[in-house]
Amino acid sequence: MNKKFALLLITTGILGGCEQFNQESSSQPNQVSQTSSSIESLTPEEEQEQAAEAEQQAMLDTLPAVSTDDWNLNLVNNWTKIDESVEIPLKELPEGYPVDERIFLVDERIIPDYVAMIDAGKEAGHEILAVSTYRSVELQTTNYNSRIQQYLDEGKSQEEAVKLTEDYIAIPGGSEHHTGLAIDVMDTEWVNTGKGLIAEFDTQESQQWLVEHAAEYGFVLRFPEGKKEATGIEYESWHFRYVGKENAAYMKEHDLALEEYIALLEEAGK
Ligand SMILES: [Zn+2]
């Protein structure tokens, strides 16, 4: 229990002078702020603020024992470029897991959990395939430039073309695919529709199964709906990212994007 909470409980216990209440309040911390507010006459805003503070503190107190320096928390986004001096142990995904015969590289440390997840999906009736994995900064540069060109060819202005491109394509050096920890997926049925990587992939049961179970294998949906402010990237129903089981469970429970989670870890000095 954090100090603030403990103090609140003690204060309430003394002021309330009621053992019965005291007992209840210690098992139902939510009531503490209500009761103390009626005593201290907090405004609804203050009450809300207090509740938010308590919630924030509770989140800090329950963070897993991890560090933002951990390899599986490597944060790369449009504001944080990949540190290319750190070598990534790349290895090819085993046969049968990628969509075709090309070489699909990932950080070898994520392969056992990835394979276990895909195998579990198969058991549940979903044929999930990796369609994009590790990407070098050079390849990202090519993708980025060719997408801008595509928009320019459609008659968009340079500014519009860059904006539209950056909604989905990270700037070179800023793609999570540089880490070897990100995997874009589809399922066999979706591949056959030829629709590609679009948000509507989330109408597939395989995608829904992944969202539900990925954390059990250390993966999270990296760019969820409604998190663009934190991630800088629009909703991507197909992009999963390895963070390890502990981190994934916490992020899922508290509905945190990786940026939000790392900010919380930093606040806790981890
Ligand atoms: Zn991706």
C-alpha cells in the first residue's frame, strides 16, 4: 500500500471513529475518497483529481520489476530513432510461419513465443501468417519514398503526400520494424482476398483471437484504435509487437500504448 493511501485510511478511521467503517474502507479503497471528501468538503473536481492521483499511484506501485533498458522494451517511433549501434540477433522465422518463401527475419529471442502463439491460434482454428517482419533502415527509406511518390503521382501536393504517408509509414529510422520485435500478420483467408494491410482486417476472427490472446505470449497490438496521440501512428489492426509476457499483461490490463507504458516506467524510475 502506498503512503498516501495509508494516510487517507488512517485519517478516515480516526475522523470516522467507527470500526465497522474502518474495516470496510480498508477492503474497499474506492470509498475512502468519497467519505473523506464529505468530511473535508472536496469539490467534485478535487475529488476526481484525488481519485486519479490514487489510481496513478496504484499503477506505479504495481508495475512489473523491469527496466526501460530491457531489450524487449526498445522504443522506436517517429520521435525516437533506432540506435543502430546496438546489434540485434536476427534469425529467420521457421518455415510455415511466414506468408511465402522469402526470408523473414526477427529478433531470435521472440521466436519461441511467436511460434507458440501462432500454434495456439492454429489450434483455435486460425491460420495466421507473418507478412512483414524486420526491415532495415535502407528498406524503410525505399518504402517511404515510394509511397510519397505514389501520392504525388495521384496529384497530391508534396505536403499532403508526406502527411498521408506518415499516417501509416514510419519515417526511416523510426519504424518499429527496425527492432526485429514487430510482426505484421494476416490470415490465409485474408491473404486470399488480396485486401492487404487495412484496418478491416479486424473483422477477421483470427485478428480478434490475437488481440485477446497475444499478451499471453508477450505480444501487444502496437497501434490500437484511439491511441494515435501517444503512438503517432493510425490504428493498425495487423501490427503486433513483442514486449515480453509481464509487460504485455500490464499494458493490456491498463490499456496502455508502449509510449504510455514507458512513460509510466520512467516516472517510477525504472
Ligand atoms: Zn508493421
